[in-house]
Amino acid sequence: MIEVKNIDKSFGEVQILHDINFTFQEGKTNIIIGQSGSGKSVLAKCIVGLHKPENGQILYNGRDLISMGKREKKEIRKEIGMLFQGGALFDSLTVEENVMFPLTMFTKMSKKEMRERVKFCLDRVNILDKNKLFPSEISGGMQKRVAIARAIVMKPKYLFCDEPNSGLDPRTSILIDDLIKDLTEEYKMTTVVITHDMNSVLEIGENIMFIYKGKNHWTGDKESILTTQNKEVTDFVYSSKFMRMYREKIMK
Amino acid sequence: MNIFYHIGRYTEMLGQMFSKPEKFSVYWNRLMEEIYQLGIKSIGIVVLMSAFMGMVIVIQTATAIDSPLIPAYTVGFTTKQSIILEFSPTIISLILAGKVGSNIASELGSMRVTEQIDALEIMGVNSRNFLVTPKILGTVLIFPLLIVFSMLFGFLGGWFACVSTELVTVEKYIYGIVAFNNNDMMYLTYALSKTAVFAFIMTSISAYQGYYVKGGSLEVGKASTRAVVYSSVLILLFNYLITQLVLI
């Protein structure tokens, strides 16, 4: 479980996050949604420790990330897997080496054990046949799958996915969403997905936070987000023609 | 942003770089890779530049000496002094600042804008230590060796000019190089030491420019340019300071 309490974050004079409070539930797919520029990614980067908030607490099962020392922070980070928007795979390493990287750095596994673990993870995301290729030689969707394999190779307790569907076609997006959902259940991870894609929200969202102008504006689940009367949320949810048609169909 | 902000952040980067590595074997491999990428792969350009400069120095010196009172071996002696004291350590370092500096800044800048550095940090890897330290250590270790190569090929270039132009005999040229060698070891130590300092300057400045890039590919390009310009200016400044300290 990750608890976020009273988080404020500014860049210079501009305050991005205002008093954010939320609990990311254990073993569930938690979603942060909101418009572009609402502060979703900044919040996610605060939670994983890439940005330091001015105020508040970020509690990983009660351990406060902000006040802890370097060594403790390092240990917590080994429990975190992250899927970045662009994949963030290392260009100079092959697919296999990318996935093996965290094992090489932080475990005492033998080469054979590492290869077996990497093979298992690549197989789990259905990309084992591309293991000898470089990231530039595979498609965007494949890169995302490799990044997921790298994120789960250390069996993390927490998985963060920043815009996992950006730049992907609808079919590949669904595959990635399904993969995130399945892995969350399989590894009993606390997963946090940052997105503005309503399809993803409806596919995998179990515990949703809607950020509006840097504030936690609404929380709920994927059923309640379709029926809420909150103006900002409905404006966001039903901004696409597809979602408006869906609403009309339900109302009929 | 003011200069003190950059000096502070640069110092912080250097401080973070020298923490204990996560896994020594991984860092050793990274060091070897950087020595190959930044040093061994630069041998070609160093050899080419040095050989041609050696040829030109011999021709220019030989044609500039008009007086019959100045002995012919002066050409060899002047070539040796020019190459050891200034051409190899400073001019080659400036050339390497262009090649290696832009390479480092663009590599780290690209890693920054594609979130690869963030990915390292999330995994718990000290990214400054992992990415920058092997580059600095690699160049500080390998560049003096490159400069020794540069000196040798500079002398060879001079020899070739003697043979092809017959402005000076090879015997006189070689005599000029090997004679009057009282200070040669001191000059060689001075040249190689200042090369190590230049290597540190160009690598750390370029790494700083690349590591802290914000924005996109346009910013990466600007960072590469800044890396080369700032490194070159600082190399010239430190060249003057070291020379004044050591030789006066």
C-alpha cells in the first residue's frame, strides 16, 4: 500500500500539486487520470522519489520515502518497477541485456540463473524471439513490453506505468493494459497507472484518482466514474465522441 | 541562471560521482568500454593530425631559418620542443575536446531526454557514478597515452618531411631531437600531467552539460555545443595557469 499525504510541489513560482491525499491500494490497479498538464506525471515522479515535494509524506507500507536516508531509499527503489512513457530502454544494450540489467547490478545470481529469469520475463510479455535485437530495431509496442519485462524482472512490490498506451494503436494498447492487469494479479503488486486514456481506465481501473489543476478532485472506481455528476470529471470522461455515444446508448 | 548555481551543481555532481560503486565488476566493464570508446577510437585522428603537424612544423622551421650561423639540427630541436610542450598536449586535447566532448554531452543528453537516466535512478543506481565516473577515469588514464602516440607520430611526420623535401638531413633532424635532453623528462612529465588535467576538464564539463539537459533534441544539440566551447576555453585557461606554475 502506498499512502500519499498532503503533497505540495512547486517548480519555481508555479505550484503544480496542491495538498494531494490518496491511498494506492495493495494488489490493485490504481489509476491517476487527468488532463495534460494537470500534474499526474509530477505526482508519479514525487511518489517514486525523482522529485522531492515541499510538504507531505509518501508512505510505502508506513515507511516515509521523503524523510528516509539514502540507503533506505535505495532499498525501497529495488522494490519499485517503472514503465516509462517512451520505454526508456538503454539504447546500447540488447533486449535481453536491458532486462538483465537490474539483475546484474543488484543480485548475486549466476549468469545461467539470470538468463533463465530474463527468458521467463520476456516469454511472459511474449517477446522472447526479439531478445538479441536492440531497442531501435523493434516497434514502440514491443519496446513497451520489453520495458514491462525489465520492470518486473526483480519481482517488484510496486509497479508504476507512466502513459503506458501513448503512441500505440488501440489493439496494442489493449494488449498492454491486459498485461499490466494480469501481472498485477500474478505478482500481487500495487500498480499505479498514469494515463489520460479512458479505454485504459475502463479496462483496468480499480481505484481511480482524478487530478484537476494539481488537486485531487475526485476518487472512485471505474463504475462510479461513468455515473458521477462531478462536472470536471464528466467533461473529461465524455470528451470523446465514442464515450458520448456510449453514454447515450446506456441512457436509452 | 547565475554561474554560482552551475558551479554548485557541478561540484555536487563530482561529489556524487565518487561514491562506492554498486557492483565493482560492472563498473570495471564500463571503464574498459569507455577507454575503448573515448580513447582507442580516437587513435586514428590523433595519429593523422600529429603526423601532418610534424611535417608542417619541420618545413616551416627549416624555411624560416635564414642565417647560416644557426645550425641545421635546430629544426629537430624546435620540432621536439613544439611537439612535447604544446602541440601534442594542448592542441590534440583541444581536438579531443571537440570529438569526445560532443560525444559525451550528446550521449548523456539523449539518455536524459529519453528518461534512461530516470530509469537508472528508479532502479536504485547512482546514475552519476555509473555513467560519468567511468568516462572521467577512462579519459584521464588513456589520454596521456594518446599524447605519447601523438608525440611519436609528430616526430615521424617531421622525419618524413625531411626525407621528402631534403630541407634538412635526417641525421641532423634526429640529432636535434635527441641532443640537449637535460629537461626532456621534466617536459614530458609536465605535458602528460597537463593532459590528464585537460582530460578531466573536458570530460567532466561535457558530462555536466549532457547530464542536466532539459527539453528535447534541440537542447541536446545546444548542450553539445556548450560542452565543446566551455571545455576548450577552460583547457586554454588551465594551460596558461599550469605552464606559469610549472615552467617559471
